[in-house]
Amino acid sequence: MKKNILLTTICILLWNCQSKKNITEQAPFDWKAANVYFLLTDRFANGDPSNDNLIKRDLPTGVLRGFMGGDLKGITQKIEEGYFTNLGINAIWMTPIVEQIHGAVDEGTGNTYGFHGYWTKDWTAIDPNYGTKADLKELVEKAHAKGIRIVLDAVINHTGPVTELDPVFPDSWVRTKPKCTYDTYKNYIDCTLVENLPDIKTESNEAVELPPMLIEKWKKEGRYEEEVRELDAFFAKTGYPRAPKYYIMKWLADYITDFGIDGYRVDTVKHTTEDVWADFAKVCKDAFVAYKGANPKKVLDDNDFFLVGEVYGYGLHGKQIYDFGDKKVNYFENGFDFLINFDFKGDANKGYEELFSYYNKVLQNEMSTYSVMNYLTSHDDGWPFDKKRERTFEAATKLLLTPGVAQVYYGDETARSLEIEGTQGDATLRSLMNWEDVQSNAKTKALLTHYQKLGTFRANHPAVGAGKHQKISDAPYTFSRTYQKGDFKDTIVIALDAPKGAKTIQVSNAFAEGSKVRDAYSGIIGEVKNGKVEIHSNETIVLLEKM
């Protein structure tokens, strides 16, 4: 008897695994349904302590305002361990990895270094505290081997602050005043975001010489001639003037050409004229096409290069438009297929059907060519959906089941604290990843399992993020999503707030009568009878997929 039970159990497990494998193999990747994991490179995992202080940034700092040791090797280690795969993550977005200013800035919160990556010193170099170009090459290759895409962070509109160790760029490159007043379109652009953050003159098409500090730096590093040759080739090929913005675009496109990254999240989009991003999109997409042509064996699929813009304050309720008050801009018509959705953290307070049906309506109609990236927590949003981490399971369910791209911020899945004693400002959002809780905290493990089940289901089924939503019943709340791309068709049914124990799930016409379906949340298999499926589990969520 025990032998028969064991054999039956093994058969069921093999059947379940094969079902999941087949689904994964058949489902095409669609950026509109992507599961993006956003992390601070310096705060996620320290894979190589030997690079922690290669640049002596050792002045005392405010709490969580210095480099803490996270690096590219640490991320690679977690990729190899399967951490992201188990979460259903198919794209990793990292904060900028380019070389940061060497000095510190006192913003009234104690000394602060550019650990976050947004204070650029040299776009052509990787910051030594993060690692090397060899480390980035390995990271991209290891990620691609697991079907995970790599998205870097692009900063074009400003350099890093000026310090004793970091001179200001020439006047032909930057303006250092006035400070933005944010009351008109112009007063977002022809100004500095904050004091001592030199603003690149992105509106200029005037040819300029290379900044002297970069020339000096490259000569010391023995790569000046190579960098100049590449710049000459870029400007000869594209015909762009040697204006500051085009230098930076070339330098950022090199990460596509040299490493095969899959996308950029673009910082501070509304702080340049929108034509800058149309040009940047062309430069990136041309580089990606050339990379794929030269490296056919390294290509994951035929998707275009991914560009998602941070237009601070943009939300899905504005459809395709961002309104400055005195001017309306459509960034989707200027290089972007995706924008970060700042409305979602508020919308997540709504009920499931109100939330899901609205996002479906907009994304399937006015926004059908484009999409948005939803988030609940971020590195610079001091008003997240669940700052005290009291609604963690609800946050996961709404984020991962709402139509659109889902962005998990590192530690969302482990309830990493967002209220760190002694911090000021956004530093409290940027603590070290709480790996110790993953190992020893039962509540953390339970939440992580919830994220893993929902994330894997979402990754296996593009219908969740990009499919058409249809409510089936109110009690338990049940809906279907359907997606079609070419010959591939994906249909799923989800029930939320279902009773524990025996439950009857209506599937309407989503699955054929008599077909076998699997609840990916519990692993239980059922059969469609009279348009319903009986599931007996101790869970309140049911994720039905065809066998």
C-alpha cells in the first residue's frame, strides 16, 4: 500500500513539473507582462568584499548614506542560486553602475556618497565598488542562461555633484543654476534639479569638446585613444553633432554593444525636452539590432530593446499624456513604450475588480500599443503603499495580478523594513537586503513563498499581465485572462478570497468541458465539470492553468 502511495505521489509530482515545464517552454516572453525586480546594486548582496573600498570613500556618513558593499558579483551569485527564477522574475533592473563621484556631499543629513548610482563621474566606466566589466559580462551571461533580462539605469540629464575630488564639467556641457522651480514646462528643464547637481545642456545641438577631466582620466587609464576612435566612429555613422547629450547616448549604448543588456530604465525623463528620448530610443534600438545580428547565439528572443521612463508623477489615469500645467507631453510618442506608473500605489487601495477592470480597460484600448510598470515600493518614494509592512500579502497579490508590468522592489518579498532608525529622507528605503530573515524568519519565508507562487504563475502565463480580463463570479471573486500572440494562446482563471477547504470555482468558457486543470498555488489537479472545478485546499487563492 505504502509503495503504491509513493508511486502515485511521484507520478503526480512529475506530472506537475512537466506541466510547468511545458507552459514555460511554450509561453513567449512579452515585456507587457514582465516581472521586473528592482534592486540597489550597493545594497542587495556583497559577492566580493575585496572591492568594497577600492575608491577611498571613507568619511563618516549619515545612516545608510555610504557604500555598503553590494556589487555585481553578489547579484550574479543570487542568479546562479535560482533566487530570481524561484520568484518568477524575468528581468532585473539595477540602479546605475557607472563610475560615481569620488567625494562626498553633505546635504544636511551627514556626508553622502553616490552609493545609489545617480551621481555620475564617468559614463564609460563601471564603478570599482560595484565590480568590473568582466563582472558585468558574467552577470548578463548568467542571467540570460536562465531567461532573465538585464535592465540598466540611464542618467542623461545631470552629472554628479561637485566636490573637492570631482570638478564641475565645462560650461559648454552643464549649467549650475538656476534651481528648478517646477511651475512650468521650461522650469523643469533649463535648470538644476537641486543645488549642486550640474544639469547637462540636453537642449543644445552645439558641438563641444570632451571634458578635460575625462581626457586626463582616460589617459591615466591608458584608453584615451580607444575612446576617441569610438566616438569618431559613432558621430561619423549617426551624423549627430558632438553635443553633450549625444556623447552620453553613445556611452550608454556601449553597454548594449559590449554586453548585450536588454533595456534601460531612464531617469528624470521630464527634465529634458522630449525629443532627447526619441533620439536615445533610436540609438539604443539600433545598437540592440546590431548586437543581435552580431551575436545570434546570445539572443533570447525577437523582442525590441526595452525602454521604460521615469516621468515623476505620471500615472495611468493620464493615459498617454503628462500635463505640466502649461504644456501637455506624450512621451509614448517620443521613444517610450513603457512609463513607470505612479498611480498604482494609490489604486492598490481599491477592491480587486475595480482595480483589475480599470487597468484592463485602459491597457486594452487607449494604451493597447503601450503599457505601464506598476510598483508599490521604490528607492525614492517616501509614501509607499505599505510602509509599515502590514499588508504584505495583499500587496503581493495586487501587484502581481494587476494588468501591466510588475516591479518588485528588493525586499518587498521579504518584508524588508522601510523604517530604519536614525535615517533621514529616502535613506530609510535603502537598507541592506534582509537575507538573515530569509534564512530564519518563518513569517518572511511564508511571504516569500506567496511571492514565488504568484510570480512563477505570472511568468508562466503572459495572460496575467498582458491578457484581457473578464470577471466570472463574485463569490469567490473569480476572473479569467486570455492572451494571444501569433499561434500561442494562453488562458488562466484565478479565484481570490476563496474559502479554505472545499471550494467550487466557476471557469465559464475558459476551459473546455472535461479538461484537466492544475491549481498552481496548491498543486492540486481538477477536472472541469459543468463549467466548474472542485478544488480542496487550505489556501484562499486558486491559480488555474490548463494541463
